[in-house]
Amino acid sequence: MMKKPFVTKAQVEEIAKNYPTPFYIYDEKGIIENAKAVHEAFAWNKGFKEYFAVKATPNPRLMEILMNEGCGFDCSSATELMLSSAVGAKGSDIMFSSNDTPASEFVYADKIGAIINLDDFTHIDFLEKTIGKIPEVISCRYNPGGVFKMSNGIMDNPGDSKYGMTKDQLFEAYKILKSKGAKKFGIHAFLASNTVSNDYYPTLAGQLFELAVELEKETGADIAFINLSGGVGIPYRPDQTGNDIYAIGKGVEEQYNRVLVPAGMGDVAIYTEMGRFMMAPYGALVTKAIHEKHIYKEYIGVDACAVNLMRPAMYGAYHHITVLGKEDAPLDHVYDVTGSLCENNDKFAIERPLPKIDKGDYLFIHDAGAHGFAMGYNYNGKLKSAELLLKKDGSVELIRRAETARDYFATFDSCDIYSKLTEIMDSENC
Ligand SMILES: *Cc1c(COP(=O)(O)O)cnc(C)c1O
């Protein structure tokens, strides 16, 4: 499938007059249409809720858009909980799926009434000691161990992952939580990441539904929701076929009707915590070619670097690149597209066939809307970019300004050197 940018060269030239590259841009129309499709696909389930995984794209303006479409928020830290509160999410609209959780974060999650999803058996005791009670609604994260297999092979390796409880621990946990006053229970599992297959959720759902029936029978716990978590992927490569959310919803419904309904559990709510699927295709990093270099290979140097988008450097992840204005030009050059970090893995593409790139060309790096800006860091003293929203009416809104030197040095404000830094920043107008 051709990957088509959601902005044109002319639009980017206009935008760049106000907001210099590099910048992130998000497509409001795409986000809304996709969120509507997700809700339609699961409309058969009365209690369905998508808790957007805030870690994927922690921008309050984008969170608001999703909340207007009926999403709640899945948080993994205090600051993500604060963001969710700030945009108006309350109580059970917030899921706290954390691990290795600091006590203070349990305290805050409880204070705002978020649903707490316990990652470990020992956290029952830890939570009770920390907040002085066991909440009436509580969820536990399950890890079946071994490998997660589907008809087309092994998808991932839960046995090697740090998350969740063993099956025995899960049964024991429900009994203990029930005896300590919990009234409504959830089951959560995240067993494979970035799956590009309509079978992942249905396969996972089938396993969790069978487990739920067993759990209810053996422990008497009232299972109110089953949380399929994240892991629904997107086609980063143009030759991949994307997931069909309607087929996924239908596949989960079939499992629901096969397992839960006959067991008298037809009132269980389905929850999801998708991040990537909700946002990745609807965000892009736009960067300008500023150098070309001809040594043993051909290099194009751009004004963004791994600080802005870490996935290629971190996982060797593929992100498709379109050179704006050259959408139909032949891919007759082979380039490494690099950032400026003093790290040789700072490359957005390696030996990638692309059209001839000239200095000043704008590159649209696709599918950066999730786990993109969010993973940013400040290595080499590089600063994070602005985030922009391309609204439905075609206008552009600044939804996070670019970081400045002042932001970068702000944490030295308790140190003697800060006045000298301030003097320099003042004289440099930053
Ligand atoms: C990362 C994460 C998600 C979101 O995963 P995606 O692959 O982006 O859908 C959901 N839930 C939990 C607990 C996570 O850690």
C-alpha cells in the first residue's frame, strides 16, 4: 500500500513559516475517524471502553480529542495520572496499569479514584499498607508464561517478560482481595506487542475468557471487566496490510459468545488500552534536509535527530519516509538519513531507496504519532521539538511549544552556575 502523507509540501512550507522544523504534526481528522471505528467495532459490548495508553502520546490536547470520542486513559505514572485529571477524566475513566509501582503513585491513583491494575501478587499487601485499604474495584495483570502462539506462529514471549502474575498467583490474589473487601474484579493481560494480525485480540480474548470462567467458579469473585490492553499494531512498512478493527471486534465477539455468554457471564465489559493503534498513523515528524555528505555511503543530514524520534535508533524500527513534493519521483537514490547526535545509530533510515534529496527538502517521517515524541530525551543537549495539530478545518494549532535552552537548564536553578547560564541565555535571546 502506498503511504500517503496527510500534509502536502505547500502546507508544510506555510506551517514552517511560523513553526520551524523539526516538528511533530498530528491529524485530527484521522484520529477522530479511527477512534469512531474502534467504538463501532466494539459497540456489541455494552460496557466497552478504550483506555488510551497515555504513554504513547502524552499531549493533553490530543487526549481531549480522544476523550470526546469516549476514550478513558491508561496511565503508568503519577504525571500521566495528573494529565488525565487535568483534561477532566475522573474515577473509572482512568486505569492505572503500572509495574514496579512507587507507593506515592498508588496513593495518587487512589486519591483520584482510578482503577488500579495490580502487576504483582506482592502488591496486594503493598497497596493495602500504602493506602490503608483494598479498593472495591480492582484488577490483576496475568502472565501465562511460555510463548504466545497463534495459528501463524509464535508472536511473543510472556515467559521472558517482567509483567503480571502467574496463574496460581492470580487465583490466590482474587481470593485474598475478595476476603479484604474487593467487590468487582478485572483481568488484564498484554502478551504481544505491535501485532499486525486480526487474530491477536480474539486469540487473547479466548484465553482470558476461559480463565475468567474458571476464576469466577473457583474464587466466587465477580468479574466485571476483561482488559485486552495494548498490542494492536500498525503497518509501518508500505508492503504490510494493516489491521481491520471491525474484524478484530467481531473476532472478540465470537469468543465472547462462545465462552462467556454460555457461562452466564454475558455482562462482562471489554476494555482495551491501545496506544499505537489509536495514534501512530496520525502523527508524523517533519524535518528538513540540511546537509548531504558523500563518503563511503551517501548521507542526508536532517534537522531532527533520535532525540525527536528514538524508535529507529532504539529498536532498528522502520519508519517510512516521504520526501514532500517528490511523492511520484523514482526511488533512484540510496541514502542513510541521519540526525546530528554523536552516535552512529542516529539514523532515521539506512540504505533506503528514496528520490534524489536536495537541501531544503522536507521529509515526512510516517507513523510517529505513538511512542514517538513521547520517548524523546535530551542526549547531546538536543532540545525537543514542537507538537502541532492539523485541525479538521485545515488550520494548525500549536499544542506544545518547542523546548528552549531555558527549559533544558531549568533544573540548575538551585545551583550557583544558574546566574551565569541565565546571563548567557539572555544575551543569546533564548
Ligand atoms: C504500552 C502499554 C499499552 C499500549 O500499548 P500499544 O502497543 O501502544 O497499544 C497498553 N497497556 C500497557 C499496560 C502498556 O504498558
